[in-house]
Amino acid sequence: MYKITLKKQLTKDIKLMGVLAPHVVKNAKAGNFVIVIPGETGERVPLTIYDWDSKSGVVYIIFQEVGVSTVKLGMMNEGDSVYSIAGPLGRHFHTEKYGNTVVVGGGVGVPAIFPIARALRSEGNRVTSITGFRSSDLIILEKEMGTVSDKVITATNDGSSGTKGLVTDALKSLHDTGEKIDLVVAVGPVVMMKAVSELTKQLGIKTIVSLNALMLDGTGMCGGCRVTIGGKVKFSCVDGPDFDGHLVNFNELTSRLATFKAEEKISLEHCKIHLAGR
């Protein structure tokens, strides 16, 4: 059992939690993820590591309540304990001196780019962060991104905050100023990562994306998280989650992510009915 030391509501359905897990913190690096099981009979939930504290042994995760397990996790409070948290898992983000870098985060993908931006900057790279949200009420980590970036651009679809438009619009505008970009890292919804990768391929900019494929065990045994990269099958949990965005078969990934949508919806509805009757 792992004690929850912090719980904070960031938006209506996005929450931040700190969990005491020294074994995770000991080897945590940017790009790693954990598998969390809220209760003894719960599902295994893969969540990107947002941050960690080496002194206290607390790992920080940010998640959106979209299914039964994340809803149940969101109901837990400070002082409660999650049944299990395993990690760090996945290959950590490879950091080196690239030069002028841009990290792009969409919605709940923003927590994932926070440690990556910090790692890039620690290597002496210039970091511009572009974060995208549907509207101002969904913005998260704006101040935090400022602490690990040389420049932060916030984009909202409706123009209610920052620049109006998509992250690709902001990225294209940045490129059109004549600024040379050596690397783009994008994390967020598949449709966003696909759009960013298509744009950067046209512009000739190296691009890395973090894939959110369906995942069960997180160790490569189940094969559920398989993705096609450059025509070859890879497992996002052990070969990734970071891959060359220009080689990802995004259409296949989108199709696989929709496999259990109907069942997930039914399960969530039953969960809500059960919780309402408590």
C-alpha cells in the first residue's frame, strides 16, 4: 500500500496526486511512467510521471477521470493508500544538446512534457513550450511550465486565453518567424501528435512523440500496446513510449485505441449508477 500525500484538483476532471513510492523515485527520469492499481480488485492504470521528490520519496502523477479506474482513483484523498504503484517503466527520454527545442503538449499531455522540458534545458538547450487546450478553464500547469522553459506559448481553440488556434498554428507561426528549430517533442491526443508530426515532416524538423497505446502489464508480455513504427511492430511499454513521430502509423494507433470504447462507456455508466446509490 502506498500513501497519498497530496491531492489537488487542477480542472473539473483533472487531478494531481503525490504518492509515497521511494522505489519509483529512486530511478525516475523524464519520459518514464508508472502502473497504478487504485484498489485490490482494480485495473492497472498507466500514468506518466509528472514529477518526483528525491528527498521525500514522493512521485507526482496527473490524470484525467475518463474511465472507472481513474474515477475511483480520483475519489481517493490525502491519507488514503493506493494498492500498488509499479515503476519507473518505459524507456526514459533521451536528452542531449540539440540546440533550439520546442515541446508541445495538448491537454492532459502537458504534465508529460514538463519533465522533458526540464531535462532538455538542463543539457543547455533553449526550450520553447507550446501548450494547447480547448478553452481557458482547462488550462493546467501554466506557471510550472514557465519554470522549465525559456518561452511559453499557450493556445486555446476558442481564443479565451493566449493565442487562438491549435498548437500546430502556434508551431507554424514560430517557424515562420525564421527561428531555426532543431527538435520538436509532442505529447497529447493522437490527433494532435499526428498533426504536429505531419507539419514537422513538411518542415524537416526531427520530432519525437510519446504514444498512449492500450496497455495492460507494462512489461511487454501482453502485446496490447503494440504499435507500428516505420513498418515494424514495437511495444510502446518497453520500446517506448517515445518514438520518431515521422515513422508512427497514427491511423492504426487511432483504430486500436477505439477497440473497447463501447465497453468502457457501459462500465463507466454502471460505475456512476453504483456510486450514486451509495
